[in-house]
Amino acid sequence: MRYSSLLLLPLPLLASIAEATNYVVTVGKDSQLKFVPETLNAVVGDTVTYQFFAKNHSVTQSSFADPCHPLAGGFFSGFNPSASTDTASPTTWTITVNDTKPIWVYCGQTTGNHCQSGMVHAINAPTSGNTIDAFKASAAKASTSTSPPDGLPVGGLRKLHIDVGLGGNLTFSPNNVTNALPRTVVEFSFNPKNHSVVQSSFSDPCHPLANGFSSGFIPTEVSPSGVLFDIVVQDTKPIWFYCAQTAKTHCQAGMVGSINAPTSGNTLDAFIQLAAKASTSTIPPQAPLVGTVTVNGAVISSFNGAVLNSDTTLSSGAVPPPGSNVSSYMTGMAGGGQPGSYNWAPNISDNATDFLQLLQFLDDILLEVLFQGFEKLNTGGSWAGVYPQSIVDTIGSMSAQALVHRSTATDSLQHYQKTMLSTCSYNLAPSFSVVDDFLHAALILLLLEIGVLIDITALVAAADPWLVPALATQLGAKSRMTAVINMMQNHMAASAVREVMIPAPLAWSYAMNNYVSSCPDTIKSMPSKPYPAMKVTNTQQSADGSRTTNITVQVDSGSAGGGGLFIAWIGPWGGLEYSAVGSDGSSAVPTDLYGHVWAVLVNKSGGKLQDLPGVTVAGPELVWVSQP
Ligand SMILES: *[C@@H]1O[C@H](CO)[C@@H](O)[C@H](O)[C@H]1NC(C)=O
Ligand SMILES: *[C@@H]1O[C@H](CO)[C@@H](O)[C@H](O)[C@H]1NC(C)=O
Ligand SMILES: *[C@@H]1O[C@H](CO)[C@@H](O)[C@H](O)[C@H]1NC(C)=O
Ligand SMILES: *[C@@H]1O[C@H](CO)[C@@H](O)[C@H](O)[C@H]1NC(C)=O
Ligand SMILES: *[C@@H]1O[C@H](CO)[C@@H](O)[C@H](O)[C@H]1NC(C)=O
Ligand SMILES: *[C@@H]1O[C@H](CO)[C@@H](O)[C@H](O)[C@H]1NC(C)=O
Ligand SMILES: *[C@@H]1O[C@H](CO)[C@@H](O)[C@H](O)[C@H]1NC(C)=O
Ligand SMILES: *[C@@H]1O[C@H](CO)[C@@H](O)[C@H](O)[C@H]1NC(C)=O
Ligand SMILES: *[C@@H]1O[C@H](CO)[C@@H](O)[C@H](O)[C@H]1NC(C)=O
Ligand SMILES: *[C@@H]1O[C@H](CO)[C@@H](O)[C@H](O)[C@H]1NC(C)=O
């Protein structure tokens, strides 16, 4: 799916994301004591990335009035010694422009008096008065350059880029960085085939260090993959790492690296030799640890089995995996992100855990349907032009909103360290043969979610009251979505969709029977298998065609007749009615029901809604009853 077309949405946030520019400035390239370009004009939100070349430069902010000396509260990259005159150092420095005031910059290297020799730079310098030339002239006469005394980067991002497996080689490049200052963000960028970055001690290569970092395995066919693993350098102690892939004994073959390794004693060479003799590599079972994995900018806060399935996350149209933080892009489309905290209580009940897993399960299916539907409806898709772009964009923003909603479940499950479900395999082809099928599937999934939200909001209120606002908010948003879908379906018989409570096991059963082929994980409180599907075969209409008067139901291929069975009709406002099922499987539809109604085949009548799962024989199924 190409979400870029949604940049047309008139959302201010999207506009600012679209306009931000990243400028690149070289520092000392070709042995020149120069920043190139020497000046540039940038707007608020733009970023400027400085690339370092030989010799040993800094990017330091000063005032206009006092060149070659740090501005109090200004930024400083730290020094970056670099060997190459024409290849940029893997370490870069990036600042964000926060206002349009002039920003004055110099290199603080005293060996060779770089600042006094004209190695200065400005962003948004005036063209008269305090110009870059005036600044340079003043720098030429300045006293010996100074730098922040702690020597540490501040006010921007000092980033060290390390390629993992570049060119198919079993290497980290570079593998031997000695000038990584504390606060540097080390960005590991993954390439094919299937590597990991795991921290070890010097003395025990190829095995994880307790409390060390681990990226998990990142299988990919794409170079670069768009998958990054970031860690932050905390101090100047040596950092040792390896790739834990056992398929070709990567670690033992030398796929190891170091940051700030000593130049004698425990050197990288010594580490490589130890690794060659190490026992089979191991990796922590969880990932990522200590660092952060992002896929094309979206944070993935955990993945199951310590292996990221990049096949599904890299194609731009795929639903971001559960547990990934919603990217700013999607947040913009959704008109807002998830809260940073849900006022989480110190503990969560088992019931609430199960319900959150069920919501994640339903959200995962809904997202798959919405994302695929949007792709088909949007420009270039097979249903493009069927609906006006404004409607299509609304489906796009609904998809993004549904993604934000899923975070309620996944953020909370992760917060309490409960199992976040792995994504199921789906059977969605029947939902995409024509656009009506897609609308029908989207509507049903929304109704199932609404039904479950009503059910569980009441059930969690006592033990987990913090969940109620999040669930109630979602309920409102999901109801609005059904209105949009309903409008798109306006050529169909039913106009009003009623929000009705659906007991969670029934909603789960319906989804399993209709959309899912298999699931790796189970939800504890759900039945061991779905209730059989109920087919509504023979619907009889009233003489004027305005109502459905009778239905005939089948379970599997056989008739549901035989006596002792009832249809439970789930109506709005908690209403529940029963009608007996005849020996031929036929049953009369109560006369006071309207619109689409959920019907469930049960073997006992008279109970309450919450009792239905205990007496359900088959179903539920949606039955159109009457125009309201
Ligand atoms: C780089 O320059 C800084 C400041 O002069 C100095 O402290 C540091 O030792 C130099 N590093 C190298 C490797 O020359
Ligand atoms: C922009 O604001 C951030 C956050 O306050 C700050 O860290 C950074 O130094 C500022 N950038 C500049 C160029 O002043
Ligand atoms: C991969 O290794 C080969 C052989 O050592 C080398 O020639 C090539 O430059 C390496 N490629 C990359 C991208 O590092
Ligand atoms: C990647 O490697 C890990 C560890 O060997 C393995 O479990 C996983 O199946 C691999 N993934 C792929 C797609 O090869
Ligand atoms: C690592 O870098 C140090 C210092 O630059 C150097 O002495 C050593 O030979 C390098 N080792 C390897 C394996 O590149
Ligand atoms: C995900 O987003 C939440 C809310 O903004 C934030 O608290 C959390 O740190 C983020 N997680 C990661 C791994 O970035
Ligand atoms: C959960 O936390 C509440 C306080 O918010 C406490 O009263 C209750 O005992 C805790 N329950 C469990 C099972 O830890
Ligand atoms: C858990 O939910 C079930 C319904 O699924 C309910 O019968 C039970 O009372 C709930 N338990 C608690 C402790 O709330
Ligand atoms: C249809 O429903 C009516 C009541 O609305 C009932 O009298 C009749 O027997 C039903 N017919 C069948 C075939 O179930
Ligand atoms: C009614 O259905 C429930 C749920 O399927 C089942 O457990 C129960 O045994 C059935 N009761 C009778 C009397 O058939």
C-alpha cells in the first residue's frame, strides 16, 4: 500500500513531516579546513547532518560575537578523529533547527587553529550586518579555541553507523571503532541474510553478556533492509559484540566487533582469535534487549521468538507487527497516537489479560482487512475510482486509527509482561473478490469488536478500572467507523447497524470460523475450539418483503432440527429473545427486531446474554431482519 497518497490529507502534522528537509554538510573534506556548504538556510523542523573527514574536527556552536568559543547551552558534536580525506566517517552529527535565528558554528580543533583559519559555518546567517564573512573575519582574530570541558556531545545526535553483513560478507563494518564518545547512538543497519547483534564479554565471545544488548535475528532479502538496531554508548569501556547466527557459525568465522577496544592486551584481534575457538553461539530468548529495533522508522518494541519477520514488515503495505510503536506517519493519519500511559495499575487480572489478547486478535484481523481494502480502493488499486478519494482517504485514516487502537492491547500486555499474540494466518480471499465483500467483512469485524468491547468493559470495571476509559474511547471510534462503512454500503438493504454486546467467546468463534486458518497462540479463556459455524439457509420474507419472518439453520451440512434447540437473538440495549427451532431447523424471527441481528443456536432458552457461551451449539451468524 502506498500511504504516501494520504499525505494529501489536510492534516497539519502531515504537512510538517512532508516539508522537513535534511541538509548534509561536510566537515574537512579533501583535507580542507572548511564546512561545505559554509552557509545554508533552513526552516523550523529541518535537520542538518555533519559528515566528518580527516583530520580531527568538531562541530561546535558559538555566538556571533564570540567565535571559536562555545555558546552556553549550545550544541557540541565532540571531536571525531577520522582517517579518510574523501570517505565520510561512520560517525555523524545531526542537529534540529528549532527557530530561524542565525546559528553560528566552528571547529574547535586547536592543532592547526581550525576556527581561526576560517573553519566556520552558519545556518540562516543574515545577508547584511552579521554576515558569515563578518563572522569569519572575527574568528580569524579570536583567541585560542575552546570546547566544552567534558568533551561529550550535547544538543544533537552523535550517531555511529555500523553495517551488518554488507555485501553478503560476514562482517560488521566498521568493526573496530575507537572514538565512540558516551551518548553516541550506535546504529546497526541490517543486510541479508539473517544476522543479529549481541553483546558479549571479551572473555566469552559468541555468548550473551548478562544484561547486555541483543537485536534478535533480522532475516531479510533487502539491502539495506530498513531495519535498524540502536544502542547508546554509556561510557568509554570496551563493548564487544557478535552475530549469533549458527547456520554458518558467523561469530566463530569472525563476525564480531568492538567499540572502544584497547590497542593492546584485550584487542579486537585477540577477541577474534578467542571467538574462533568459541563453542556454538547462543542468543537471549527475548529481543530486542537494551537497544531499540526500528523498521523504516517504526519502533518494534518486542518480537516473539527473538526473530523479526521482516518479510511482512518490509513491504510498505503490510500491517505493522503487533507491539510496534505507531509511527508518527500513522499517528498523523489517525489524528492522534496512543497515550504514553494508560494509568496502569500495579497489576492486571487474568481476565483482563485474556480480554486484551482477544482484542489484539480481533484488531489484527481488522487491520489486515482494512489495509488490504484501502490498498485496493486507493489510486492504482483494482477498485480505484469506485468511491471518491475523500471516502477512500477516510478508510485510510480509519486503518491508522485501528492501528492506534490495537496499541491499547499490545502496550498494556507488554507493560505487564504478558504474552502478546503472534499474528494468525488468515483466510481472507473471500473478503476481497468484490468491494461489497470487503465492506461486509470490515463491518462484521467492527461489529464483533464493538460487541466484545461492550462485553468486557463491564467485566473489567471491578478489577481493572484503568482499562475502562481506553475501551470506551475505542468503542466510540469503532462505532463511527461502522457509520462510514454503512454509508459506503448504502445500496444494501439495512441502513442501521446496531451496536450490541456479544459475549467474547462467540465473537472469537465467529472470527475463527470465517477469517482465520490457524493461530500459533491460544487465548486461555476461549473455548478449546470454535463453536461450529451456523448456516442460515432458507430465509422467508413477509408478503410485502419488508421483514424476514422465518429462517432455517444448518450446522455443518446437517439440519439443526431434532428438538430442544433455540435461536437466541441478540438485540440492542442488552435485549435477548429466544425462538424455538423446529424439527426441520426452521425458526420464527421475533417481530420486534430490526436491521442486522446476531443469531446463536443454543440448547437452552431463558438465560442472560452472559450465559450464552455455556449453551451455544453453533454460531453466531448475522441475520438481516428488517428495515427499521
Ligand atoms: C582529537 O582532538 C581532541 C581535541 O584537540 C583531542 O582531545 C583528541 O585527543 C584528539 N583525538 C585524536 C585521536 O587525535
Ligand atoms: C533544538 O531543541 C532541542 C530540544 O530542546 C535541543 O536539544 C537542540 O539543541 C536544539 N537545537 C538547536 C540547534 O539549538
Ligand atoms: C566483501 O568481502 C570481499 C572479500 O574480502 C571484499 O572484496 C568486498 O569489498 C567486501 N564487500 C563489502 C561491501 O565490504
Ligand atoms: C534466522 O535465523 C534464526 C536463528 O538461526 C532462525 O531461527 C530463523 O528461522 C531464521 N529466519 C529465516 C527467515 O531464515
Ligand atoms: C583496531 O584498531 C586499533 C587502533 O586503531 C588497531 O591498533 C588494531 O590493529 C585494529 N584491529 C583490527 C583488527 O583492525
Ligand atoms: C512507545 O511509545 C510509548 C508512548 O509514546 C513510549 O512510552 C515507549 O517508550 C515507546 N516504546 C519504544 C520502544 O520506543
Ligand atoms: C493488585 O493491586 C492492588 C492495588 O492496586 C492490590 O490491592 C491488590 O492486592 C493487587 N492484587 C494482586 C493479585 O497482586
Ligand atoms: C472473569 O470473567 C468471567 C467471564 O468471562 C467471569 O465469569 C468471572 O467472574 C471473571 N472473574 C473475575 C475475577 O472478575
Ligand atoms: C414461520 O413463522 C411463523 C411465525 O412468525 C410460524 O407461525 C410458522 O410456523 C413459521 N414457519 C416455519 C416454516 O417455520
Ligand atoms: C448444551 O450445549 C453446551 C455447549 O455446547 C454443552 O456443553 C451441553 O452439554 C449441551 N447440553 C445439552 C443438554 O445438550
